[in-house]
Amino acid sequence: MSIKTWFKDFLGNAKDENGEIIESVIEEKVQEIYYKELAIQTAITYIANALSKCEIKIYENNKEVRNDIYYTYNISPNVNENSSQLLHKAIEKMVYNKESLLVEATPNNLYCADSYVVDEYPIKGNLYKGISIGNLQLNKIFKSDEVLRLQLNNTNIKNLIDGLYEQYGELMSYAAKNYKKSNGTKYKMIFENIKAGDKSFQENYEEVIKKQLKSFMQNEDSVYLQFKGYDLQDVSPTTNKDSSDFRNLRKEMFEIVAQAFQIPVSLMLGNITNMNEIVKVFLTFCIDPIAEMLSEEITRKTYPGYLEWSKGNYVKVDTSTINHIDILDVAEKADKLIASGTCCIDEVREIIGFDKLNTKFSQQHFITKNYDTAENRLIGDK
């Protein structure tokens, strides 16, 4: 079913005097919904794409490991989806439904629930039942510690967008009507020797002339039958109104959504001049809070309890992998990390996207003679 067909069913009372659906009403409503959905989907895509580039690192006893948990979250969460597809779905549901639910339907198979029912128990923990994944209905009732419940920090973000959209929807509708009115074709018909209130003329006009004019103006290829004493003249505006109203409202809608999601406006609109600064703002205020929420939720469900956490068992969503790194641009910085002893060669290679060498040499830390303690400098070189 097309969106236009859906609107025809939805707007069943929007009919003209002949009982037909008014196409202009449908087109205006479709246009309003389109801008709203486009702005929200753009924000979702930015967030999901950024998080998809993150590596979900697993630590056990304070050491990074790549076990079956790592494989599930970074490569293949289930038999039908890869990790990026699952994350896109979870982010979209988190925005539209205020939250999303990830469940392990079968061992080592993580899915995003399409629908579910929550029984709230603030002390004992919530229960989740009626979980559906596609056309599959799960009979099991899941406890709170058996699911991953992902929620945006601002749970009212969708309500904020909807509330503002109601106001801008009226402006959009007015702009559409004004646009069509300004660019429509207008005619005037001049009659000779027609008496005002002539009933026979009114009947003839309704039955014959009005239908003929409607067919003439609506069809691309048509012929108008000119009667003697009838003169049809084009009185359309000589200057057409441009589409600036639509562009301005689209821009404002994107700005509203950008502010709600803490995404830089220039990034949402595609007007990027200073990429590095924009990406930093985007990561700091939009991505990092979501990544932190993911890290905490996965950690407390994978390694529950303080005892597990105190042993150094935790999960971290690494956002440092989001930025694209050009090795020639960071060559001097990479050298500085090794020369200062901050990182070993393998650690630097991992940062710039190279494979680790996994040798004794590459895992050794180096430091140049330029770095020394203040005490040794006071003594001086022998």
C-alpha cells in the first residue's frame, strides 16, 4: 500500500461535492509527514552510522579479550543480521518508541524486539512478556536481568518533536495552499446577453460548460469547444511563486530535530565547513552519552554485580574508532605517542587501523632521552 493510498483511507471525510477524495489535501499531508520523517531519519542514520563504527570491547580481569561475547556484539548477533543492522534497528526503535529491547531468543543469538509488554516492578525488577520478533512470538517471560533495555537520556525527545511539528504542520499546510494558489491557472469567461439569475443558463452551465472547463484545465492534452458569444481568457498570475516557503520550513524542521538530538545543525543540513570541530561536538554531546549508556547496560547484564565489576570484568563501547584516520596526517602524532612511552607500537598500529604485530618488540614501550625526571636534570649529564 502506497502512502497516498493510506492517506485516502485515513482522510475518508476529505471529499468534494461529488464525494471524491480531494487530492490537494492528500498531497499537503504527505508533504508535511515527509519533512518530519526525513529529519528524524537523517538524525537516526547519523547516530547509528557513528555507533556502528565503534568497537564494543570486552574486558575480563582488566584485560581485553575477544571471546564469544565480543563476536556477538561486533560481528554476528544472530543468524539473520550483522551487528550494524541490529544496531540501526535498535536506534530507530529507541527514537520512535523511546526505548528498544534486545533479547537473547536462543543462546548467543541477540535480537531487537519488534513489540513487547512490560510489567513494571520497581523493586523486584521488571518482567517482559509478549515479545515478538518479526512474525515469531516468544512464549518466555524475560526478567529484567535477561534483556538489554536501551533508552535515550532524553525520553521526551519524540514528544518534543511531535509538539513542535503540530505548529509547523499548520505553516506547511498554509505554504502548500499559498504555493498552489500563486502558481495555479486562472481563467475568466465572458458571456454575451446572459441575464442574471437565468435558471436555464445555470442548469446548462452545471451540466455542460463546467464539466467541459474542468476537463480542459486538468488534462495535459485537451480541446476547448468555443461557443459563439463565449470568450475564455487566461488571467493567471504572470509571476510564479517559488518554493522558498518549503525550503525554509524544511530547514527549520531539520534545525529543531538537530537541537533535540544534540547534533550540530550544520551536520544535519550538510553545510560542513570545519569537519574536525563539528565531529568533536557531535561525538561529545550526542554519541558519547549513548555509548556510555550502552557500555553500562551491557556491562551490568553481562557481568552482573559489584563483585564481577571489581574483578575487572566490564564492557566498553570505544568511540575513538569513529573518526576516519589518515596515516599521513597523524604520522608525527603517532611518533610522539611511541617516543613519550605513552603507547607501544602495537597500540599505535591499532589506533590507526593497522593489524598488531604481536611481537615482543612491538609490545615493548620506548622513550627518548628528551624525557627525564627533574631530579636527573638537576644532577646533569655525566
